[in-house]
Amino acid sequence: MLPSLSPVELQAELQGPNPPTVIDVREAHELEIASLKGAIHIPLGQVPEKVGDLNKDGNYVIMCRGGTRSAQAATYMLQQGFTHVRNLTSGINGWARTVDPSMSEY
């Protein structure tokens, strides 16, 4: 089973002493609608070529619009030997619904 966390859990971790690195795998035009400050943008199609630049022992949360693309990216990263990767369930839209209602859903 793919490790995951909810938007509310992510919010708590981002405010904690050791926040995870958030990787947003959506396309650039989607970031214009809604995005998390500080997230690293790696579109899903570029994940295989870009993950080599990341620390395999880092703490990562992968996000997209609703959780499907991020699950694919998180699964891939775990298969590549990353040790602490989680999927943001419900994605940026879940974040907008439960954490930041001022953010646009799409």
C-alpha cells in the first residue's frame, strides 16, 4: 500500500520542525490556478529524468490535482529506492477544501 497523508496532516508537518519537501507533479498551467508555496515543480512526465537530482533519503510528499498522478510519481520514486515518499490524498483540491478555502479548486 502506498504511504499517504491528508492535507490537514501535511499542513501540520509543514508547520513542524522537520517539514517534508513537497513535489508538485502537475503541469505548469495548473500551478497558475492553485499552488503550495515552496513546492518543487516536477511535471509527471519529467519525474524519471529529474529524481536523480533528489536525495533518496529525503522526506517527500508528492502532490497533484486529486491524488492520481502523484500516486504514480510516488510509486515510481519508491521503486527507485527512495525511502520516505508519501502521496497527498485528494491533492491540491483537497488542500483547498480542507486547509485553505480561499484557494481555487478546478
